[in-house]
Amino acid sequence: LLAGRTDLPPLVAQADGTELALADWGEGVLTLRAPDGRYLSVAEDGYVRASADQPGGWVVQETFRLEPHGDGHLLRHVGTGRHVQVAADGVKVAEEDPEVFELVVVERGQDAVTRVAAGADVVVVVAGNDPHINGRETEDRTTLRLPAQQERLLRAARAANPNTVLVLTSAYPYAVDATDLPALLWTAHGGQAAGTALARVLAGDVSPAGRLPQTWYADDADLPDLLDYDVIGGRQTYLYFEGTPLFPFGHGLSYANFSYGEPTADVDGSAVRVSFAVTNTGDVTADEVPQLYTRAVDPSVPRPRRELLAHRRVTLAPGETAELSFVLPLSAFAFWDVAAGRWRVEPGAYELLAGASSEDVRARATVTLDGEPAVPRPVVERGLDAVDFDEQSGVEIVDRAKAAGDSVTAVAGKDGELLFRSCDFGAGVTEVTVEVSGEGTAEVSLDGGPVLAEVSLRAPTSGPYDYTTLRASFAVVDGVHDVRLRLRGPLRVARVGFSG
């Protein structure tokens, strides 16, 4: 962690002024650098000094915000929340008497880029995020786009010189305009040797070999609400996303090309064996990361479009072929069965997909697995956890308690509905119990029929985690039925039980 230095003199006002390099990190967060390259920072004594080699620390002391004020701006220090003022003994932060500054722009970043890029052979624009500034667990992004100032710099470089490549250093995906970019190179925050590594890749000394560990979406509209945790219903992640990503899960190019041979697959006892060949058809030695995915051909419940089973990194010289073999336990094909409350391998056909990413499938094979058929939900013995629905509309998943667990509630201003298929009531039940908090009404019906039972919480509980159990009786119900639970009002439902 970077401790605030007090051995350097504070910043002072000068008659001829001091030019500072202002970097806009987006969301109104700024850093300021002195001519010697050091960042302005605030130490424990409250004075502003050009003392930090880089932003850092548990509380970052190198970030500021400009706040319009009359004909000028106030400069607020983010770490302390105080405004910057000029005192006789130096620049400092204080709770009172904030200074009004005039912002004088000596040269804009995009103008400087235009000036130097036009005469360059190649332009490398480095963009992304700083993990101490906007890659922290306390900072939520409002968009997938690059910060507006970084986008302006990139546009200026591309307009001035078509030989512009983009290097992204970030802790998360961005929705960038990659149209007509000769190259885009991404790296996570790789440590003190990252600059050297990037230079070697850009120079062609080393072929890039990374693969994306997440989906890069093309637009904010591809994302669900920030607090939507229904991955299946919201068609989220590479498992369920049906749109066209900017870059898919597992994507990554190199300076070579690779071909894939047809796979062979067979079931051997408690495992599936898959083999295929990969050949470097390019002109340089490079790494390939063959990936093996699966999908259930005819599932009884919604299953992933494809799901990663295994991957392997291989280094191949030009013309070299690697024979790859994977041994997959049958448990790798299991899914969490909410009806049974455990993992289950469903019997049937499974397609095996070999390729260079989740969307770049090069070869396919199919195996048929013996598994465990689905059975009706034993609701008399197990009840129904509300979050274990088969389908939903107008509801969202929320926290059941501060420490653990899930509940569901209707989306604000809407009625919500949950569907639980194939519920076995055995010899018969005559009572329903609903564990709820908040305020509102829950209605139970079967097979799309009329309301079987209704429970209401007229007065709200003391808080969202204060649950109570409501009961309702009805005429005997037996056999197997689909259960629908309709929610009205800000009611949180954790669990439904049946007895009688």
C-alpha cells in the first residue's frame, strides 16, 4: 500500500501557474499529475503533494472530482470528501472555504493524439481501467463502454492514422468498437512485467496465447438488470446467451491458424473418452487452446446451449499435429435438478463440440448416456423452495437472509408468477404453508385452474428478513400436478409446503 508522504513540500500556488496532466477515468473520477510524472496525493496532514508514483491504497488518495460552481469549479478530493483550497503554507483539503478554480486547458488529449499520430508508422492506443481507481469491489459501472475520454482518444488516433491498434488492460470486459481495427490485444493486470510482455507480443516475438474467461457483450442492451440473478430465465453468460457477442467466451487469436480433426467419442464404464487432432497450419510456433463443450440434445428442462467440459493448451510448431485425448467422468454431464435437490445425469444423447471458443466449433461427435430419468417432485416430503421454480414471469430472486439463502418477490409494480412442474401430492394433501416476509398476497393454483388457496400478509413484517408462516386449507388434492404460485405486492416468499 502507498502511504502518504509528508517529507515532500506541499503544492504551492505559483504566479506563472503549474501545468498538470488531467486524466479522466470516467464517472467523473480524475487524477492529476505534476510535470515530474508523480500523481497529486493527500497525506494524513491534509496537504496536497505530488508524491505518488501511482494511485493505490485501501483508500485511494490520488483521485479527485471537478464540481461546477458559478463561473468555475470546486475540486473535491475523493478520499477525504473535502474540497481543495490554496492556503499561505500550501495547497490542502479542508471542510470549509473551498477554493473556486478556473480550468484552463493547455492542450486536449485528442488534439495531442491527432498531432503526433499522423506522422507515426503505427499507433498503439493503450486503454482500460486502473484496478485501484475503477476496478474495485466498491465501484459499479454504469456502462460497458470505455470512459468517454478514452473513446475520444481512440477515435482521434484512428482518424489520424489507419495503422492504429488498441491494447486493453482491464479487469473486466468492454464493449469497444473494433470495426476496422487492425488488431486488438487484451490483457488483465499482469504485474510489473506486463509492459515487457505486451511489447514482445506486439513486436511479434511471442504469439499471443490468452483466451477470454468471460463473454464480451457488444452492447449494454445485451445485459440483464444488475440485480437479476435468474441466469437461465435472463439467458445470461455463454451458457444461455442467444445474441451475438462482441467476443465469445474462450475466444483468443494468435499469429498462427489451426485445423481440427474429426473427434471420436465412446462411453467406457463411468467415463466418456473423446479424442481429436489439432494441427498448426500457420507459419510460426504458437499455442492453441482446444476447448471441449457439450450440450444435451433433447433435455427435459432448460439446459445450457453449450457447457465447457475441458480444455488443454498445446504448443505447436508449423505443420505439427497434436493428438488430444480427454477422459470425462459421467458426473461432468450432470446438472443440478431443482426438483430432486441434487445433481442428476439425464439419460439421452449428448453432443460433444470441439473448437477454439464457445462459438467457434470445429468438430462434433455424439454419445448416448444411460442416466436417471426425471421423477415428479416429492412435495409432501421436501416442499418447494421458491427459488427452485421451473419457469417464472414478473419475479426476481432476492436474498433470503443477510448471510445466505434465496427468496423470490414480484418485480415492483407487477404481479409475479412461479411454475413448478410435476409435483407429486401422494395420497392427498389438504393444507399449504407459505414462508413469507414483507407484505402482500400469494395464490396457489393447479394445472392452470382456479385459485386453490390464498394467503395474505396484511401488515408488513418488521423487515425483509423477518419471515412468518401463513397457512390455508382446501379440499383434498392427490396425484401429480403443476403448481402455480402467483405473487402480488412486495411479498418475499422463501418456501411452500404441503401437508394434511
